Amino acid sequence: MVHGDGVPEKVAWVLVRDGLVLVTRSHGRDRFYLPGGHREPGESDGETLVREIDEELRAAIDPGSMVHFGTFEIGEGHPEHDPFRMMCYTADHRGELIPSREIAEKA
């Protein structure tokens, strides 16, 4: 979804365990990223995170435990991406993290 200023926005999950950060890699890509994705029209950040993590990792995010970690922007001139904004949240989850759909692997 695009924000009012025209910058596409994504919602991402920051999961840190034993000093390591969870990242995922999509099929056909070489780089790892924080799991999450774009908002559907009318979705809140919480709804987006719950849906995306269920789709990508088959885990259930507890929306009541979500804490805003930070908002980060990739601006003009990045060699691999158009500009975008990423709202990052920590949150508790239930279920084993199993790569699904477009996710090839987790690390």
C-alpha cells in the first residue's frame, strides 16, 4: 500500500532470539529480509503483520503483544530498490516457524 506521500509501505516483524534476528528469503532471491509485507487496502499494521506472518511462516502473531520497533526508509538512489518505508514491530507468536508460499527459507 502507498502512503499519502506516495512512498510504498511495508510492515515487518523483528524477532530476536539468543542474539540472532530472524530473516527470510523469497524463492528466486539471493538476499534475506525481515518477514512481512505490504498492507492490503484498509488493513492496520497489526492486521497486516498477522496476515503476512501466517502466510509466510505459518505462525500466529499475538497482535496485543506488538511493540513498534522503528520505522525505516529507503530513499531515492538505492541501487536495488525504489524508495519504500518499513514499519517494524516486535511481537509474540504461537506455532513453529515454517517457511510457506513465497518464502524459500528462514535463517
